[in-house]
Amino acid sequence: DASGAYESTRIMNRAFLDRAGITVKLDFLDVATETEALTTRTGVAKATAEKLCTWAALTRSKTDDGEISHGVTFRRLLSLAELLQDGCGAARAFELAVKGNAPFDDQEPLRQMWAASGL
């Protein structure tokens, strides 16, 4: 549907989560490490990779604050960087790699953050 929500993607309930013996929280990489990984994987310029990773970190902080439901993942950054590296314009790369994959309610806030990023 337009919201991007569908069955089998709901938050797991406490009873299910309680079945695991341990729980490990994994955080995203810090901007410097993620920048290096993005540069290595895609060949994108370090300055561009740093801007992309800083922007992604912002989207994740907006998720933590409850302003959007999902921050940009490293997979989305890979797609975005590869499109930019292939000569795709920034606005179109964002549309293809991020916006089209984002939940409906997140699309406009993500677009605004992207526009403000200067990429």
C-alpha cells in the first residue's frame, strides 16, 4: 500500500523477543568508518562519501527522535553512491536509491533533508 507497510514487517512483540537467550544491539558505523567503507566499495570520492554518510547519520538521528520511521541504511548509501559514480544526477539518484524505498510518510522529510544537504 501507499504507506509501505505490509504483513510480516511489524515490530516483534515482547513474548517473541523473550525467547532469545541474549539480545545484541548493533549500531551503525561512525561517519569516518562508514565513509571509508563507502569509498572502498564504490570508488566515490572521499568528500562525497563523507557528505553522504553525514547525511545518512542525520536521517538515523531523526529516526531516534521519532521524526521519521527509518533512517538511511548502508545498502541505500551503496546504491546512492554507485548511481552518483555512474554519472546520475543527485536528485535522480536520491529518487531511485532512497525515496522509492522509503515508507510513504518518510519520503518528504527525507527529500527535505537531502535538499538541505547540498549534495
